[in-house]
Amino acid sequence: MASRAEKNPRSVAGRYYVDQSCIDCDLCRETAPGVFARCDESGASYVSRQPADAEEETRCREAMEGCPVEAIGDDGDS
């Protein structure tokens, strides 16, 4: 389960975030490319912007459920 306390500082504020346990597998960026991005310096993903519509929301949930290390968190409706 993702840790809010270990949130990647590049993740924008909002419902979804990526924590420091990301292993750069690329799954989230392939699943929701408009939402997740890669930091070349750290070699990890982060949330570059929150989902803009229902389809992106669905893709974020898919990425979160498929993440092999559970690095994607969901704070609910915040």
C-alpha cells in the first residue's frame, strides 16, 4: 500500500500520488500516460496532473491496481 508520508515530491496535489517505492516499471505511464510521468533524475514515476475525466479516472484505478509494488495511492475525494 502506498504511503502518503513517502509521496514523491513531484506528484501534484490531489487524489492520486506515487510514493518513493516506485520501481520504474512503466505500467502506470502506459496505462494512464496523461496523468503519470517519469522523472529522469530519480528514475521513478509521479503524478504530473490529476485525471481530467471519467476515462482517465478509470485508467488511474487500473494503474493503481496493477502496480507491482503498490506505489500508487488514492486519497479519495481530496
